[in-house]
Amino acid sequence: MSVNVKTLGKTDIDSQELAALARAARQTGVPAQDESEDKTLRDIARGIADDCYQWVFAAYAGERLAGWLAFYEMSNSKIAQIWDWHPVVRSGEQESDAARALIQAAFSHLREIGLHQVTVDFHVDQRSLARLDRYLDWYAQCGLAQVIEEERYQVDLKDIPQAVIPEGYSIGTISETGLDDLFGCWLEVFTASGDQFVLGLDAQGRRDFFFESWR
């Protein structure tokens, strides 16, 4: 059976239907932790309804929802962001077909509306690491093959010693600092570090991305 993909605006989505599939996918990929089915469905549906997805793509095998993918459009930056393990697909023999169809539909739509760059973010932990290669392969088959790895560090604050502030420096809050000053510092740090994402943007794109993220 072939997979048919529909393009939905935010007001067109059935958050309960998408949440039910997300829970089913979570059961085979990243199991819910000590949550009842009702609570999980409520939390997922609330997140779908509250999140600012600009577009949602839904794949159907016949009348049955087989998967969905959503992305954010970052205003003024010509960048779209897909995150949180999308596409969400139902486990089974058509899983890969649905995933590729959703990614291809999303990329085609991005080109049509004039967005020129897309980032796909996966928050990976030990429970989800096993399925990362499958997702990377789906995106690679659709033309997105560059992978930039990030590290996330966590520590219990009680284990952190009291900070010693070097002479000539002081610590304040971000709210006391203008965004233009923060942008100058941010740009210097990320440019000097060789960050591939930042270096891939032009000057206006860097400003747009920063102010979209920090405002």
C-alpha cells in the first residue's frame, strides 16, 4: 500500500490523533517513564497544541495515520528547524517509507516557501541512542547528510565549588546587558570556535538567528 502525505497548517491538526501515534512510537523507541497512558496522551497533545509548529505533514497508509513531521520557521532567518525525533512514525513494515515520504514532503515545501536552510536536532540519551542511525539514514537518503555532533554536560550544583572571579571581571545578569553587546560576544565566541552552523550563515543570517533565539 502506498503512503499519501498531506500538508496541514497549525489550525488543521488533530492533536489527539498525532499524540496517540506519538505515544505508540514512543513505546517502541523511547519508553515513557512511569506514566499512565492517559497522562502521556494529555502531555503530548498539550505540547502539540501549544508548540508553535508552522507546518505539519501527515502520512497516511489508506485511512490510517502512519506518521507525521512538524517544523518551525525561524522568522527573518530563512531557516527551518525540525526537532524532537521527527518524523514520528508508526512501527512496522511501512515505517521507512512513511519517514522518507514525510521528510521529502517537508523539504519540498521548504523550497516552495523560500526557506534555504534546515536544521534537524535530536536530543540523544542512552535510551534513544539505538535508533539514531536509522533516523540519520532516512535524512541522508533525502539529501541531508551533514552531521554536527554536540555535547551536553550535566552536573549536580552542590558539587560545584564556589567560583573565584578573576580580578577585573564581574558577574551580572543578562537582563542588565543589551542584546547588541551579547551578540558581539556570541559572534566572536562561535566564529573563533569554528562552529559549522554559524559559519554557514551570512552576516545578516547570524544576526537574525541570534536575535530570534535570545529575544
